[in-house]
Amino acid sequence: MNSPSSPTMRRAAHSHSDVCIVGDGAIAKTTALAFAQAGQSVTLLSPAKPSAPLDDASWDVRVFALNHTAHQLLSSLKVWGALDAARVAPVDAMLVNGDGAQAGALGFDAYGAHVGTLAWIVEDRNLGQALDAALRFAQNVSLVQGQATRIEWTQDAAIVHLDGGDTVTAPLVVGADGAQSWVRGQCDIGLDYRPYGQRGVVGNFACEKPHHGAAHQWFTGADGIIALLPLPGNRVSLVWSAPDALADTLQAESATELAARLSAWCQDKLGALTPLQPELIRAFPLRLIRPHSMVAPRVALVGDAAHVVHPMAGHGMNLGFADVAQLVKTIGEREAQRGIGDERVLARYARARKEDVMLMLLATDGLARLFGADLEPLRVVRNLGLNLLDKLPALKRKMISHALGNQR
């Protein structure tokens, strides 16, 4: 019998569905569940790669800070309730710190935002297992194993050809296949690409003092941006957006040496840090990717296939969940005479997402440039800016509302 965390995979032969989704991550799986719940037949084209089982002795170095939009979507799909709640940490406050002798500071908290919590920290495996369990029992979802080789377009559908000669025909193909999206490439969608010259160095640590559900972020100037996110218990997850040269050094050091480095920033708030076992430090390149379109004939892009932003705000995954919610909503509201892959319907989806995506791209890119410059005049300006913003409650509420996923 198949376990809930290992959905049944099959070959495609020559299958037909309303939606063909290409991708194997959380956004692809969520897209499949959302369309199935909306009554569409779905083919999820993905390698047979179920999430690894959770291990009480270890914690994922890849974690997501999920906002209220993500929470609402996953709850509606019966995925949130399937998470291992003991491994989910609420974020009740966010403390942002500037750099230098006159460091500015900015604080957000759930009380001031009139919500129960600002966000939730969820491990990749925890989310993946919950999604796999939901897919195992989902109606109208076929999980197909195979490698896509090309897309062929007809008047009424797109045909995804797989290695081995199988095909999947659907009036809509969704590219949920990440930053190096194969689907996007098949559509010849141009993009703006800029590496930040940084890598995200990640690892997990036990902290001597309780974190009280607070996430901490330090804009350090020359050393990049350090974020420590709360995990259950006295544990935190590190995301250090470090310049490439420093990232080389951090990766060459042991986790214990990295913990000692971090003490200069967090000792007064979290006390001494101790690497969680097994000691594991990883890094990934940081870049901005802005495709020139989120749609093409009978194709919609979601998640990192549609946009890649700097991780400083932790909203890359949240943008993807908002894409999914908007795509399903837009298609559900289409006129009766328009098909699911109708060009005008997909254009509405792209327009609906344009402002939110552009704001996040501009905000994260602008902050990365501003706080990455190691110049004293800029250091003074940005620290003054943090202190000023902290004293403007109306603007802070607007920022919090956007971060929570509330676009009103």
C-alpha cells in the first residue's frame, strides 16, 4: 500500500487533462491541489521524488516564513492541518537592526498588527510531507513520472511531450518548475537577470536564551544581511546573505566557528549559539530574475519560474502561493464562453499579479543595494531611515499589511 507521503506515480501514455503542471516543489504541488479543489482535472508532471521523512533529531536548513496568504491557501486545501505542528514556529515579532556605531532599529509585532502572529516558520520537509499526503488522496490529480522534452501548441491545447514518447495534452500548462524554468524556456520568454554577488548561507542553531518568537535581522553593511528565524524550542535558523568572498570563508569554517561569528550580533539577545546536530551548513547563490511575462499562449508561470527576489524579506515562497491563489481565482471567474487557457483570461492573471510582484522586486532589490553599500554617508542615511520609520505607526501598519499578504 502506498504511504500518504509517497503519492502514486504512473506513466502518461497519451493522457488529457484540464491543466498540466510541470514542477516537483511545494508551489507545483499546491497548484495541483488548488486546481483539483476547483473542479479541474490535473496532471502533475514530476519526478518520483517524495519528501524525505522527518527526523526528530535534525532540522531542515531550508525553512520558509509563510505569511497569512500562504496560511489561508494551505488551510483551504487541508494541508496546513496535516503539518507536524510541533515543528512549526510562529513569528510574533520582527526586529530589524542597522549597522555601525549609530545603528538604527525597526520593530514589528503581532500585537501592533492586530493579528495572532506575523508569520510561521515551516521546514521544507514538513511542508513537502503534508502536500504529498494531500496529493495521495486528492481527486482529479494524476501524478505522472517522466521528463518533459518539448511543448507543441495546437489551436485548442498544448501538448507536452515526454521522454519515451508519452504525451500530456491540456488547454493550460503551468510552469512551476523553479528559477531555471524549462517551461519558461520553451515559451521563449525573455528575462532580466542580475546576480547579487552574494550567497545565502543557511544553518540551524540552539540558542542559550529564549527567542520568544522573535525574528532578528541585521543589516551589517560589508558583511551582508544576517537573519535568525525562530524554530520551536530554543532554536533558530540562520539565513546569512553574505558576499561571495565571505560566503567562501563561512562555508570553509565549521558550524561551531560560524556560531562564534554570529555571537557578535546576537549575544545580547539570544546568548551563545550551538550548532544543531548534525552540523550542516549550506549555501545557494542569490540573484534577481524578472521574466518579461508571467504568461504565454496556453501557459502561466508561478513561483520562482515567474520571479526570483532577494531572500531578505523571506517572501519568495509567499509570492508563489499568491500566484497560485490568483491564477485559480482568475480562471474560476472567467466567462462561460472562455476556455481555461484563453489568452484574455491568462492576461488578467498577469495583470492581477503585476503590482504585488513588482513592489516586492523593487523593495528587496532596493534594500539590497542600499544596505549592501559600505559607505559612511549611506550608513548614516539608512540608520536614520530605520529609526524614522519605527516612529511612523501608519506607515509601519501599511508595511505589515503587505507582508502579511493583505493587499487592501
